[in-house]
Amino acid sequence: MIVYNVTIKVDNEVADTWVSWMKSEHMPELMSTGLFIDCRLCRLLEQDEAEGVTYTAQYSLAAMDQYNDYIEIHAEKMRDKSFKLFGGKFAAFRTVMEVI
């Protein structure tokens, strides 16, 4: 199994709106691609939140083929939507992991 992990630091002023959007729109849209098995949104604890709240969005896939399809077909469109809505109000980095 593959885990696509996106760690996002969101400005405090938009954090609640961002979480609502992730849960009601972004994550369901990503799941509707049919490439992912499961997803979850987590808030990192024991973090300095003076400059924002840190979250991880984790998406499970059966194999790297599905991840590669997501990156090639869907990722740019999904990222563009995030930037249109929240512009410079967040910073993200992505990791891909294999469950062993």
C-alpha cells in the first residue's frame, strides 16, 4: 500500500474555513477520481501554532501506478483550486510512503 501524505501549514485566520473546505470539497473530489482507497485529515499536535496550524492529509492507494496516474492526470488541477481559494495562506510539502 502507498500513502500520499501532504503536510500543510495554514494561516490561523483561514484555518477553520480551510478544514471545512478540505472535508466537504477537496478530499471528496480527490476520492472521486477512483484512485484512492481511503483518506484522512489530521492536525499535528505539540506544534507552535503562532504562525498557523499544521495538518496532514493522508491518502491511501493500492500501488504506485495509481499515485502516478493521480500526479499525471489530476494533481495540477487540484493544486490550482487550493491556490485560487487560499493563495498565500498556506504552505505544503508532499511525501510518498510505502506501508511495510
